[in-house]
Amino acid sequence: MHKLTQLIQESKHIVLSTHRQCDGDGLGSQLAMFYALKKLKKTVHLINVDATPKKYKFLNPEKHIQIFENDSRLPAEIDLVLIFDTNDYRLLEPLYQKLAEKKPKFAFVDHHPILNIIPAPSEHSWIDVTAASTGEIVFQLIEKLQVPWDAQMAKAIYTSVVFDTQLFRYVRNSPNSHLIAAQLLSQHFDIDEVHRYLFSHQTPEKMNFLAKALQKIEYTCNGRLGLIRIQSKDLLYHHLDMDDTRDLIDFIMNIDQLDAAVVFREDAPDVYKLSLRSKGKINVLPIAEMVGGGGHFSASGAYLNGKYEDLKLQIVNEMTKLLKSA
């Protein structure tokens, strides 16, 4: 914490970013730090690799975030790049390489385990795998920088904390998430709005999609593993975005008999987003790492290229091995 806060204090021109297909944790952390650094009179730019999902419009991201494209102009001066909610630079390409050409210092602020398949994050990074969300780490960072809290900073961090803990369901046996939330709520922002957009903002199209998708669950490994394939035509038919499928795996994991679940989401022909979940009996992270991804012990993922049947066979075989040995 000390090295990173010192680096921030010494830097004048700072870029903030997060992984592609950003979620509430990365986006909330990024926006909270933006507001904090502006109070410290820093020149701050928020640059992401793709558009913000519409469910986060209550945070007004379009007011501040630039979407990077290959011909996008980057700031002339960059002293420091802070990257939130990942320590995998590949999830920021092609932005990461373009930023690296400016030769700034990089620091990852994250709570995911460090991957063995890529170079370790820079020495300035702050990665705490005991934190239930990246927002918890950013909360401590803002406190260390001694930036006074206001409603918009608190709202952003609260979004991060409740999103990644799923309303405090996954707090890693720690009181930290609750204690941070209690302190943030003293800033008097609209907590109901945050909950509504994150967890109750469904549409008839989304509900129709869920009804059809959940009928297609395949059960293997004596009913302990559930699997779903989401085809791009399904999203097109129901007028949905990729982010609208994010919570599908959570619905599957509510099935009592399951110990684990797999979702393949087709993003393009022969290109899939793989999501893996377990109820804590098995560690799915090694499987994600094996195919070039990452994540947590019980929630991991990766981006895959190949024929669906081949990918399905590979992942199901690996998951079955884990379940049989658990």
C-alpha cells in the first residue's frame, strides 16, 4: 500500500482502466479512484477497451470514460497507469500495448490470484487475494491517500463491494465488506438505486431468454455438473447484450444437486467466453489457467477459440476429473 500511494502522490498524469467487458467491481473501483484523484488535483483519464454495459448507467460512466479504438488518441503525457480488477494485461489489449509505448509506470489493483502463465505484475501493484472485491482494496487506498469521501465516491465503491460479494453472500468469512459498506452509507447516496440496477433490472426479453436457456441445461457427472451453451443467435433473437448473460451461471448454481457449472457463451464464430463455477468443493482456477484464463478458486473463466464440441469435451473431461477426486 505504501509504495503504491507514494507513486500516486508523485504522479501528475494518470490513466485508469479495467478489464474488457467490465463489471461492477472494476468499474466502481475505477470511478471511485477517478473522483479521488481529481480531488488531489491530478490530471486523470479513464480509458476502457470496450463500452460499459447499460446496467451501470446509474453511475454515469459516459461522462468520463473514453472507449479505446486502434486509432484513438492517448494522452500526450502519462506518468502512471492504474488497472483495476485484473492482473492479466491481456484483458486490456490492444490498449495495454499502446499505453506501454508511452513508457509509463503500471500498477494493477486487484484481488485475483496471480497467474503463472504470464509475467508477474509490476512491483508497484497491490494484489490482495483475501479481499472479497477490488473495491475493498480501493477503499483502503483512498483512505491511505487521505481523500475526503463524498456521495459519488461512496456510491462507486459500494457498487463494487455489493456486486462482487453478490449482496454480501461471498465475503470470504471476513467482516470487511460489511464494515466498509457501513462507513460508505454515511454519505447518503441512493442505495436502493444501486441494488435495483445491479440485481433487479430485468426486462421481459431477458426473462424470456432465461426461461429458454435454463431448459437447455445438460447434466453430467451423475448430475453434479451443469452445462449451458449460449449461441450468439439467442442473444440477437432476444435483443440482448453479452453482459445480459453474466448472471445465467448464478441461476444454474442455485440448483441444489449441482457442485459445479459451465457456461459457453458464443461471442463470434468459434470464439467462446467460458465461465466456470463451483460451490467450494473443487478449485476451478487451474482449468481456466490451462486454457489461458484466470479468476478465483470457485469462479473462473477464459476466452477460447475452437469448435464447440471439441471445447466442450475438453472442459467437461477436466471438470469431471476434479469432481470425482473431490
